[in-house]
Amino acid sequence: MTKVGFIGLGLMGGPMAANVARAGYELTVFNRTPEKAKHLADLGAYVAGSPKEVAARSEVVITMLADAVAVTAALEGEAGLLAGVAQPLVWIDMSTVSPDETRALSARAMEANVDLLDAPVFGSTGPATDGTLGIMVGGTEKTFERQRDLLGTMGKHIFYMGPSGSGALVKLCFNLMVAAQVESLAEAMVLGAKGGLDLRQVGQVITASGINSNLIERKIENITGGDYAPAFPLRHMHKDLGLMIDTAKSLGVALPTTAVNHQMFNAAKARGHADEDFSAIYPVIAEMAGLGG
Ligand code: NAP
């Protein structure tokens, strides 16, 4: 069985790595904050002291990190992944980074005999735990086909999108709609609340209508319950909106609604909601309306 490494055991990476371990792969893991690796040690994974050690022990390394800064930190330096490459290595980066960042990482990796697939995901902590994520892959198709089984331990809907950066691009297209829907849900709920409607009833009307979805249903629960425990932390949605704006700029595309949403998430971050779920955009809009949130 392929020797697999996993770097980044946060909200998503923790349960995803557990699914790889449960599928029987010989697994080596690393996380900057080592305590988050404990449940994987309990599943039989070897806990490495650095990304370098992960690379040295693996044929395929998966990263699930916050952003390109975190990915670069894991990649470079004396203790970095590239320093541990002893044989041709496949690297699957499942973090959400931009297509341009992905292509730069891919070129850098290639110099060290590392073949990078970009494979960001849709679905939050629930699908990460159940192994039912959506996975969108860019890179060499032959490399992708060889890793299909491994990806299948973490995801149910797996798409090969095209050359390097294609997975990263479709992830941004998808999240653009997620941000817009939750932002507009929050605005609708604030309008109703300010006009004196019962928030739960507004939620019931929306969920009974044709605009309902799993996403809308879960976010209505967050808003009506005032519970913003993070499934998808707001700081990551803020980061993704910034990546959409950068990508739109380099492709010559106008994204007016996304630009406004980026500003709204700037405000939410500045008001201390960064580590909450991104549905915490609701209290920000409520406050702008003179409501208590
Ligand atoms: P998270 O819980 O914040 O975990 C982030 C991971 O990155 C942790 O392992 C963290 O290490 C590591 N990290 C952050 N900065 C670092 C640095 N400078 N150097 C080294 N390691 C660093 O995030 P998550 O929710 O799992 O998300 C991971 C990625 O998946 C993000 O790109 C996010 O946009 C994407 N994503 C998330 C969801 C979701 O619903 N949560 C859904 C789809 C995609 P520490 O533990 O030491 O902080």
C-alpha cells in the first residue's frame, strides 16, 4: 500500500487524514501545533517532527493548510517538504489557494522532482468526517488517475478539471456563489428582523421555498440560534474572496458583487469575527441596521 504523508490537521485536515488512516494506508502526519495529531497517532499514524520527515517517509504527500503562506512555510526551508524528497514524489495540495499561486508552487515543486496536483474541496467538516467531500483536481491527468483511490477515501464527488490551477480555479467559482448566498441570506434575515418579523418564521419560509439548499438550511440554523462555532471559519472565506478578486483582475473579469462581499468580510474580520463561522456576517449586517445582532 502507498506510503502517504499528511500535513495540516486543522478542522478539515484532521478528519480527512483520519479517513486515509482508516482506509489502511501507511500514514505519516505533521501539524505545526502537534496536539492536533493525537487522534491520528491513536489510529496508528506516525507523527513526524517536520514536513521534511513526512516527505522522506512518503510516496505521496497531502497538504491541507490555511493558505499559500502556510503551504510555502511547509514546503521551504531546512525542515520543509522539499528538503526531504529522496525519490520522485507526488504532492496533492488540497488547501484553497489561487490558480496563480498553485502554478507557482507547481513550478517550484517540479524543480525538486515533485509532481503537484491541486485538489481543493467543497463540503465542510461534516463531509470531511464522512469522507463525502467534493474534490476538484488540476495537474497531469495520468498522475490524477493514479491517485484516484486515495482521493476516494476522502471524497465522493471527484472531478478532473484540467492542467495545473484548474482545480484551484473551479474552487473559487464555487465559493464565490457560497459567499454571495450567505451574504444575501444574512441581508434578508436582517431586513425581516428589523421590520419586526420573527427570525425563525423567516427561516421557515426560506427553507420551504425553491431557494432552499443544505447550505442555506445550515446557515439559517446558525443565525436563528446565534451559534457561530466554526465549520468554515470566516477568515478563510475572507481569504477566498481576496483570491477571487486577484484572479478576476489577472483574467480581466469584473466581479462587482464579490467585491462588495469582500469588503463586508473585511468589516466582519475587523469586528472580531475571524475565527467564527462565516455565517457570522449576520451580526455585522444586523449591527449596521441598528439591531443587537
Ligand atoms: P484550519 O482549521 O484553520 O487549519 C489550518 C491548518 O493550516 C492548520 O493545520 C494550521 O496549523 C495550518 N497553518 C496555518 N498557518 C500556518 C503556517 N504559517 N505554517 C504552518 N501551518 C500553518 O483550516 P481548515 O478549515 O481546516 O481549512 C484548511 C483549508 O481548506 C483552507 O485553505 C480552507 O480555505 C479550505 N477549506 C475549508 C473548508 C471548511 O469548511 N473549513 C471547506 C473547504 C475548504 P495549526 O494547527 O498549527 O494552526
